[in-house]
Amino acid sequence: MSKYIAPIREMVFGLDEIVQLPEILSFKQTAKKSAPKFDVAWFDQAQRFATEFLLPLSTPENQEESIDHSGQVICPPGFERAFQEFYRQGWMHPLHQNNITQPICWSLQVALHEIWNAACPSLAAVFINSLVCFNTIQEYASQELQQAFLPRLLHGHLTASLALTEEQAGSDIRAIKTKAWPVGQHFRLSGHKQWVSYGQHSLTEEKIYLTLARLQGSPISGEQLSLFIVPQLTGIEHNPDLLNDILCQSLEKKFAFPGCPIANINFGTSQGAVAFAVGNQQKGLGYIEDLLQIQRLMICAQNLGICERTYQESVFYARNRIQGHTTKNSGSSPIIMHPDIRRLLMTMRTLIQAMRHGVYFTAGALDRARNHFDTQEQQRYLGLFTLLLPILKTWSSQYSVHLTTLATHIHGAAGNRSDSIILQNIHNTLASFSHGGTSGMLCQHVIQQELIDKNGTSVRVFLDGMRETIPTLTRELGEEGTSIRFSLEASIDALEETTDWILENYRQHTARILAGSVPYVHLFGTVYLGWLLTEAVIASKRLFNMAKIDPATYQNKLLTAKFYADAILPQAEQDAITVMGGCSTILEMPIVSL
């Protein structure tokens, strides 16, 4: 029996105290329209939906793969019922269930997707795909295309998939060879796409694909890529229900996300697939970069949900597995009584809370960038979002694998069985490394675009903001916060020193510094999330002083922050040493010796 209950109290705390969701929602208020209201009861409803419809699909004994019948893909039993109920209950866009013009509240979406992905990440993948494609069409497509596709996406009458990867174009989407040419009011498109999540399925009769293609005559090595919507039904005049020239060639065989069909799709095997251009035909690359930013944020929420599910399964197992003696003269006891098991569980719990605060805070920065009253504040938060997102994506991918692996130490041999949810979640988190771009690519982006191109300005502003928390911590917690203050201060110093060193040495030692880009981003992420846990314990102390939370809740927050400060934050100083000294030998080793 799978064990998962959404940690609603922790989620609401994060939205209220870390994100300040009511303030974000107030940006939507006008003289004629009141701001939408956040209702905590939504999470109770989400929990009931996840328990009844999603959780049974991810129990090891029920997991099945989608089946390919000559290009027609059948999803596992229960997927279609859960999919239809998801849209019937209005979870696609809960603040505006019938309005395609209102912007998505990403702070609320990442919290809900934490629940969906904890309960059944294989089905939740189709919700993520449709949501990020909905956002791109809403942002950049013409009114005609919005009216044609968004209402049906909103109510689950069709799904949307992102079709980007080609054999020669993985992380480097500029190498795409799919071509497009104009035909009347639309385009025709020809090319082969790989790794298309829910590229073919039985959940809906209609599907659309968002894909990049190169206009015929454009240089093959240039960046002039256009973004297209490719519908399964052509939608052209006189014969709108004609099947488009699209073929599901095969499904990938994989370990991660059982039941989620990953398709190889051929566009235009005969006359060319009918496609509709989105926005400016010269700006497709920029549109898709924005889409990938949202996708990376949702993958972070996916990692968070999978890790929370793994933690809860581990706690349940540790409470019920009787094995060994905690002291010399004691009888057999549950393994949760053993100090090392408690260390493992405390590590998982602390990292998950840090990850949750990071996902929520980063989503809040995106909401403020899009909706704040003040345009200067919009730009400030957009800069914050673009800085923090690749750091969060890299950190969450690394630590989600670490967290799920820790669970195998708790479960022992039981966690290594083929029908173990723990083993399945290791495969699921491993897959997140490449989703939305590899860690190496994202970390190189942080060094080059966020640090060097901006001369360290945005990073220094963020460092100064984190330092402002230290006197507040001292004032609010006093001696209780001493160990947190020392560790946070030391880790910020390490990040600042490393940042300055990179800025001083990049021009002369570019390759060496890029070799240390992943440790640098890991250092940044560790400090960033340590700072958020500190902000969380300060907020909980204020709530405790106002008698809004009980002493046990505050104590749990304090102990979590202290453990992170004692056991996790010291890794920042080691990462700094690695970046500034340990990466030089990487490039000294001849390639032929590797």
C-alpha cells in the first residue's frame, strides 16, 4: 500500500510566509475587479483527488506501460479516468477555470504539482506539458490561434506536447533540421522528433504539438527558427477534421515514469504536416527559451513531489520495520529508533523543506515579474527569476537523486526490488537531469550569462539581500539562532569569495572556470536554500510570538534550520575550494587518457 499525504501545513506556510501569495494575487485587483482569493480548502480537495484517482496508478503492483498498436497508443488502465476527473474538477487553471486570458499563477501551480507528482508523476507529465504549452500560446500566439486551441486545452478536450529533440539536436536546439514552408494561410512542416512526452496517447482524441522548425531557405546553422503549432486534426478550411500528416513511429523503452508514453514522431511523411506559426517567425528560439524556463520550474516541482513521496514511504517503513537493538540490553525495535536511520530521515526532511521553499520562492519571483504593479519591480524580479531558476533546477536534480538514494539505505534489500516505489523514484529523479537541459549546460549559462555578462551585478545584489537577513536573525532568535548565523555567514562569504575569483580569472582561465561551473552552482544553491530556511525560521518565530503556531511547530522549524546549518551548509566551503582549486587538474588530463 503506497503512503502519501500532502504536507498541507508546510505547503501553506511556504505560500504565506516565503512567497506571500496574497500579495501576489492582489496584483490582479483593479477598480472593476476584485483580486482572486486563495482558498486553503483547495489543498484538501487536491489531496482527495490525488488519493482517489492518482495514487492507485503509481502503486508498484498497478504500474503498466503504455502500449503501441501500430501507431495508436493505449495508456494504462485508470489513466483516462483520472485525466478526465482532473479537468472536470478544474485543476488546470483553478483561479480562472473558464478564462483563457488570465495569466497562470505559478506559485499556486508548483504547489499543486507537488501533489500531482508525488501521487503519480507518470500521469502528471501530461498536465505539465499542457500547462507550459498553454502559457506559451497565451503569451505569443495570435488571438485566432488562442481562440482555436486554449479553450479546449483548458477543459482537457485536447493535450499539448513539446516536440523539440532531434537526433542531432538535443541540448543544442539551434541544430534543428525540421523544415517548414508556407502554403496559403498556414505552413507545411517536415521532420523527425524524438523523446516527445505524451506524443501519442489515448487520453483525448485531439492533440497538438509545439515544435521548432527552420523556414525553407534559412541557413541551416543559423538561429532563425520559428515556433509552430501542429494539430493532429488539420483545422484547415473545408476539411478541418482531416487527420494531419503525423505518424507515431515508435515508443521509447525506458525505466522512468512507467505508463508515460515517450514517442518518436514523424511530421510530414507525405505532403507535409499542416502547421500554424506562433508570433514573429524570426523569434521562435526566444519563445521556446521562455517555454523551457517554465518547464524547468515545473520539473523542480516534479522533483519535490517525488522526494516528498519517497520520504513519507521511508518514514512509514522505518516505523514498521522491526530489526536490531538500539541498546545492548534492549529488545528488537523499529529501525526508526536507530540513530543512523534518524540521521537519514532528518537529512531527507531538511533537504525537502529547503527544496520546497526554493521552488515556491522562485515561482513567486516569476509571478511578480509578470504581474507586479511597478514595471521596475517587474524587471527586478525577472532578473531574480532568470538567475535563480537554473541554480534551483541543477540543485534539485542533484539532491533529488541523492534523497531517493538515501531511502534505499533505510529500506535495505526491500528498496532494491523491481516492484519497489523507492527504486522507481530513483529512475524518475535520474530522468530529471536531462529534462529542460543538462546540468552542465545550465551551469555554464549561469557563469557566462548571469555572472560574466552582467559583471556580477545581479549576484552581488542577491548576496547583499541574503546578508540583510543576518541581523534580523540575531534580533528575532537571539542565542537560539547562533549556529545558524555562523554557518549562513560563512557560506555567504564562501559564495562571495568564489564569485569574485571567477570574475577576476574568467578571461584568462575560461575553460578551467567552466569546468567548475557545476560545483559553483551547487555552492550557490546550497547557500540560497540555507538562506530561505533561515527566513522560514524567522517567520515561524514571529508567528509563535503572536500565538499563531504552537511551540512544537516552531521547534520543528528551528531544528530543521539548525540541522541544515550544521550538516549541509558547511558543504558550501568545500564547493568553494573545489571551484577555485580542484578543477585545474581536470584540463591537465589528456583527452586520449580519459
